[in-house]
Amino acid sequence: MPSLIVKVYSLLFKYNLNRRLQTLIQPPISHPFNGVVSRADESIITSNPSFSNDGVATKDLHIDPCTSLSLRIFLPQSALISSRNSDSGEGVYGGYVPDNKNGKFCKKLPVILQFHGGAWVTGGNDTVSNDSFCTKLAKSCDAIVIAVGYRLAPESRFPAAFEDGVAAIKWLGKQANLAECSRSSLDKRIVNGGKHRGRQIVDGFGASMVEPWLAAHLDPSRCVLLGVSCGANIVNYVARYAVEAGKLLDPITVVAQILMYPFFIGNIPTHSEIKLANSYIYDKATCILAWKLFLPETDFNLDHLAANPLIPGKETPLDLKHMPPTLTVVAQYDWMRDRAIAYSEELRRVNVDAPLLDYKDAVHDFATLSVLQKTPKAQACLEDISIWVKKYISLRGNEFSY
């Protein structure tokens, strides 16, 4: 059974979230909902562009002025091992491509595009919980982590969060292409004896300026998608988009996806949805309220593609066999577990590498909530994820078996 601390925290968490959701669905007459939501203050942490915080530097970007889509980049200090510009790590890191022809002093790292949880209505890429998790993820996997701050409901219902996920991976592809154009331009200036004066590639409100950290260290051929709770739903959508887009996403290649206790649901209840309807952290009643705030108001349907990846009565999509390798994490006391397990089994049925990690005595969000991240179970989960994903992001000769 979960510990007493988890049980007490779960009661407080569910009470506060349920009260917040009820207010959003039925706002008081004195303050009717007008498209603007006043959320309770969440603990956030500012970015820190030095390596003094656990050896990971962070910076924030706003990449779409129309939707306020934001990103937080986590760069592990290991990126500097091969750089002649590296220092003790105490100062701010500029991260520009060194002035050498082949960029051989830059260590290229895989990238993990991460989407936070929060039942569609809360959370962010800069919260204490998400910042701490992504910092550990970047160090454990030796990868650049980009946390996406997508739009929340009810101000922005479906498909806003999914569109932000697609926009984020498109932006990443554009960054890889701009960096390559910049390097080609630099090579030509070096060959012709010219001096490097920096990159000048900009379009549309500066949204396509070359991001120096990514230009110096991004390996676009090793991209992983990772989603937590409802963020896993976004990841699965973005993975489907990547399959359909194919070469349109070049040079970005999605090599794997990780679904951490995905926020799946459906009209026909599963065994766990009946047995664990009042489970810890998120219970079924609270989640249905969240879905009512996220899905289209007209024709509300829990078998919506955003909610149920395996809609009853419909054949498995033909492109499911083309999905990237998929690691699914579930918890014993999470009422959503059965649907995630069924999806993982369906992927394996069409020969996708889709292992399932099922943690005993664990609850939803057990590895990502700030109050639980230091528990042995959470640390084991992070280690398990890093071991599996390194099969797909390690360079030849450095792969890990699982």
C-alpha cells in the first residue's frame, strides 16, 4: 500500500484540484467565466543559465507571440566536455558555435521534448516539480531536455495543447535547419578568408533566430518525446504527427517516446476504472471534470481521439505499426492504468518495441511530483527510463541493454 505521506498528500491534492475544477465549470455569479482564469499560485523556479544548479543550465524562450507558447531548455554540463570554451561551470554559458570549421569542439547531444502533466488545467514547464524532474532527466540521460509550456484549459480547449506540441517539434526542426545553414555560411566565409560576424537569420518577430545552445549541441537525429499524465496524451499525438509528416520534419527524427501514466479514458469503463475509481492523486470523478474543461463543449465524448487511443468498435489504425518505440510507465494504484496497459499491448501486437514498467504500491505522478521525486521508487523509475532510452539515443558502441 502507498505510504501515509502519500495518502495524506493525495487527499489535500484532490480536494484543492476538485474545488478549482468546480469553480471553473460553475464560476460564481459574482465572477462569471469571461475567458480568463485566475489560478492559484503554483511554485515556480526561475531559469538559471549557469551550471551551478546540479550541473544543468536552463533558459526560457517564447517561440510564438500569438499563443505565448514557451519552452525551457535544460543543458547538462556534459555538453562542455569536448569544448575548448568550457570553464569551471560557474559562469553563464553563451553556447555559440566555436570558430572552427567543423565544430569539432562541440559535443552533440540527443534531445528530449518533454510535456508536463496537470489534468489540462494546471502545471507548467517552470514549476518546481517539472524543473526538478527535467534537471534529473537531462543528467541521467545525458541529453538536452526541452520542456514545453503549452496552453491550458479552459481558456484553450482541444486542440490547443496538441497544436502547441506540433508547433514545438516543428520549431525544433526549423532550429536544426537554421543551425545547418549558419554552419554552411560560416564554412564558406572561412574558405574564402572572411571573418565570422555571427548569424543573421531571422524571420517573423524574431521567432526563427538561431538558438545558440541548440546550434552548438543539438543532434536532431536523436529526438525523444516524453509526456507526463496528460502530457503523455500530447506526446502520443505528436508521435502520430511525426509518423505522418515523415521527411517533412527533417532533420528531426523521433526515435522513441515515453508515456508516463498517460491520462487515457473512455466511455466503457475498464476493470481498474471501476475498482480504483477513488484512487490516489487523481480519481475518476475529478478527471472527468478536467476532461469537460478540455474537450469541445459540444458533443462531449470520452471516446474522443485525444482521450482514448483505442476506440471500441474501430480497427487499429494502420499507422500504429509505424509508431516509434514506446515505453509506458504505470502505477499499481492509478485508476487509468488498464487503458495504458492495453495500448502498450496493442503496440507490441504490431511489433513495436513497447515495454511496460508497472510499479508496485505506486500512485499516479509518483515519479514526477516534487514531494515524491526523492523516494526510492521515483529514483528507480528515472533510472529505468534512462536505461531503456539509451538504446535509442546512445551513439554506436555505447548502447545499454534492457
